[in-house]
Amino acid sequence: MARTRRFKVDSLHNAEAQAPVTLPEAQRRHVHVLRLKPGDEVEIFDGEGRVWCARLDQDRSRVFLIEAHQTDADRPRLILATAWPKGKRSATLVEKCAELGVDEIVPLRCARSVVNKDAEGSGHERLCRIAAEAAKQSGRTEVPVITADCTIAQLLDGLPVDTHTILVDPRADTSLIDVLGARPVADRCLMVGPEGGFTEDEYREALGLGAQPAQLGANVLRVETAAIAVCALAALM
């Protein structure tokens, strides 16, 4: 049985059955590439947790809503706060972490950061498109938000008080698996430093503001590799 094709629309807020919804231009092109036919059933989502079963109209530029799908909106949230990698590696980080269920990606400004995210502001829209496409492909109902960059203090001061914040660092005595397993049901924020690591001052600052240290392993990983690894572990626990 063929899988149901998914398309992202701008909004499904206050949507009702039988209402028409116009597909964005990029999604209309995808409909034609897939050779879908008028009347074919598809799934549409708006990236904010709303999902509907729908049917393509005659010219395949719109759909008519059939019924809303239940979503898992009450699941714990996962935030990734990470130093930013160079160039195309940032696209890999966004794509894979979106597939793994990250809800928010926060570029973390560190003393040893190689990339200042502000300098790549023109690429923000492209990364948001990558996140949306990854959510669409992986069956997610929400698209991760990519925020402005911030310091460790700004990040930790802005998190809800009940968020389980984990600083991933080789100086920690406890493995990330053990730390995740100790509190399996909680909103989480995973902090990943640059390839040079967090400085001693940053490490102490984060712990002083409530972050719990955890180590991922002995090897030195690229930023995007570490980010993908910690998100994969969090998604399983």
C-alpha cells in the first residue's frame, strides 16, 4: 500500500471540514512531480501541530479538508542549544535534528565558537526551509524553530524552571545515557559546545545556573555529529 503523501501549508488555524486550502507554490510543484491526480487523498500540516487528511481539487493547486488527525502535542519538548558549525554543516545539523524530533534549535555563542550565527543571517530562511522539509519527510506535525543566537547565561535564564538542562562535556563523570534515563519524562535542553569545547568559565557558569553535566564519549566530535548523537539518544529515552 502506497504511503500517504504529505504537504506543508501556511496555517490550519480554525480549519473546518470541507474548507479549501491553497497549497504553497513549492508544494504545488511537488504534487506535479509526484504525478498525483485530482481526488487523491493527501495529508497536510502547518508545522504547528495541526494535521488534516485532505483531497486534491481538479487543478491540484488546492485541497479540500476531510478530517483532522490526532497529534502528540503533549509530549515533552526537546531543545538543542549548540555552537554553530561552518558552512554546509549547519544544514546537516538542522535537517537531521529536525528528523529526530527537536522542537527548537538555539545557536549558542561560546568563547571558542568558529562561526558567529549573526554573520549568517541571510541563510536563516534557507535553514528554516530545510527544517520544514525534514519535518515533512519524517512525518512530524511540527517544524523546529531556529532562534537567534544567545550566550549560555541568556539561554539558561530564559528556559522554564522545570526544564531538564544537560551540558554535554567530556569533564562530566556521568554518561549522557544515565543522565537521560534518570528523568525520562521532562522537557529537555541539550547543550553542545564548539569543537574546542566549553571553556572552564563557561562550564562552571552553566553548572552554576542549573545545568547538569553529562559526557557523550572519549572521542572529539564535530559540532553537528555531537548534536545529532545527543538528539538521537534523547529521542529514544
